[in-house]
Amino acid sequence: MTQPTILVTGSSRGIGAAIAAALRARGARVIGHASKAHDAHTIGADLADPTAPARIWQEALDRSAHGRIDVLVNNAGLFSANPITLSDIEWLDNWEDTLRINLTAATELSRYAVRHWLEGASGGRVVHVASRAGYRGDSPDHWHYAAAKGGMIAMHKTIARQYARLGVMSYAVCPGFTDTAMAGDYLASRGGPGLLADIPLGRVATPEEIARIVEFCALDAPESMTGTVIDANGASYVR
């Protein structure tokens, strides 16, 4: 693709910021997203709002050079504890917030992208940043996070199987612990450095490592890899 236009959700920090930087370094036109816009290249929208995905997609199209998005990177996510000891309403509210942001919003954006590519935009790519938790599960306080990421993986595989012949490719990346503020909070809550004993590599991934994988999927991966899930967890979970 000649200067592809790529929409990256959750691009203001951590893995998302590294993804945006890596793609821009390759010459891509990156349209970022964050809960609040912090620069002219970023669309501000809170994915907890059910109307946000439609607004993000339309604004991204308006900002694109030729009314086309070539690649969608579903990276935005919410990671917060949800102990089963909370009240019923608190627990359910936390569940629904996480599913809304981590899965439903990504699904809606994927739907807009697939329709866009099927309605005359000559195909495109979706890259989903899922998680090891989608396969391995997660802590007792993170049922909702694991369920959302498992759902994202299932959605990704469905897109790949149903639309490959029509030029729509789908790839997924499943990081384990990554050196971001979000993962740092989790590490601290689970015993800090002691948790590294579960990672044969002996360290967590860096955002730049995950970004390199996403960059490959967005720009370089052969079409025959559509439907692939790439693990990046230091061998803490192998399939």
C-alpha cells in the first residue's frame, strides 16, 4: 500500500502509542484515537459511550485523504479489577463497562471497516490486540477482561474465515504482560517481581515489541496468514 491510512484506537499511551509511532515511521498516515484528543492527529471519544464507535469511524473517514481507511487496529482496552465480592450491581457495571470498551466497541469498528471494504474500498486489514488471557484465562478479579479478549479472538477468526475471498484480512496479536502502566498495576496486585517466575523469558514484553508485530500484520503479513493469532508472552502460555 502506498501511504496507507490506518486507524489505531487507544493510541495515546503504552502499546497504542508504540504502534502509532512504528506505523508512522513506515510512512503510514495514522489517525489515532483516545478518550480525549491530545493532538491534531487524535480523535477524542470515550468508548464507554455506545455512540462513540460510529463517530470515530466517520471522523476517521472525514480525515482520510481519499475517504478510505486501509487498516483498522483495535487496540483500545480497559483493565480494572472486578472482585466477585462486590455488590451485584457494582460487579455487573464493571463487567458491562469492560465488555463495552474491550469487545463491543472493537466489534462495531470492525463491522464499519468490513462494510467499508466490501462496498467498494477494495479490501483492507483489521489487526486486533487481544491478550493471552483470551486463551489462558486471568485472575479471579478479571473474568470480564478474559471474556472480552476471548470474544475478540473469536470475532477475529470469524472475520478471517468469512471475508478473505473478498479481500478482507484479519490478524490478531495476544500479548502477555507488557511494560505499560496498565500491566504495572496488575503486576503489583499479583505480587510484583515474583510473578515473573511464570514467564520463561524472565521479563515482560515491551510496547515496542508488540508494536513491531502489529506493524508486520498491518503492512507486511502475507494474505495467507489471515486468521492467524500471534502469541507474544515470553512462553508463559504456549498452544
